[in-house]
Amino acid sequence: MRSPTSLTMLGAALAAVAVTALTVQTATGSQASTPTCQASQLHGKRLDSNGAAGTILSSVTLRNSGTACTLKGYPSLRIEGAHGLLPTHVQHGGLAVLKAKPKLVKIAHNGKASVLISYGDVPVGSETTCPAGKALRLRPPKATGWLTIKVATSACGHGTLDESPVLAGVHSSR
């Protein structure tokens, strides 16, 4: 049987361990609490575009004008035509260059991230032409709001776009 003194010491030791664990958890949590990037703090721009064999690959760069934030996953995309939104079907992956695994991307103030987007520009099935888009609407993963990026498209297959997840830094389509 243990004495009252050893039980008190054991209780104090367990309490110290619990406090230490909570302190470590809080410190770790505060480092990992960078907010999700919102559309209002990002500015999108087409970096470049490259085409071959009926497939167009474009690179879109997102610059953060706000405080540091994070993105992980695939953005939502819509094609905007001259008179409103066009039918758009988005697929994750596709070309080998688009098949990256989604990773947490931290974007510092004025830092950049990229999304690669491809589409076929040859009519499919009963299509005789492919609708002309003048811009892409992009909603960052897990965010609210959309940003508009001037990118001319002619996505066939009823507006089918293949995309990469958000990638850290600037990635060219070349």
C-alpha cells in the first residue's frame, strides 16, 4: 500500500504531465492555425498556355495580397462566356502533369501558388463547335467567393476542364 505522501506526489506528477501536454498541444495548434485563403485576398492571372494534339494546357497563378493563408485541394472552376456562365464539367487529374497529390500550400503575403488546367479543343461526339470562353471563375478550395481570371478557352466535351490541385509556387504549362 502506498503512503498518502507518495499518492500526493504521484497526483502532482500526473497533473504536471497533463499541463505539459496541453501546453504543447496549444503551441502546435497556434502554429497550424493559418487561415484558409479567401477569394477576396487572391488575384489570379494566366501565366502561359501551351497546346498540342488537340489539348490546351494553361497555368494560372494566384497571388496573395492579404495575410498568410493556406490552400489544399482542388479549386472549383466555371467557364464564363460573353453572355454569362457556360456549361462546365471539372475533372481532377487527367494529364500526367495534373496528377499531383493535394498538399497543404501556405502562401505568404505577396506569395504565389498555381493551378494547371487543360481542355480539349476538338469537338466531341455531336459537337460541331466548342463554346468560346473569355474568362475562368475560380473558387479556392474550402473558401467562399469567386475570382475572375481572364483566360480565353474553347473547351469541347461540353466544357470539360481537367485540373491539378493547388500547387506551391509558380508552375509553367511548358
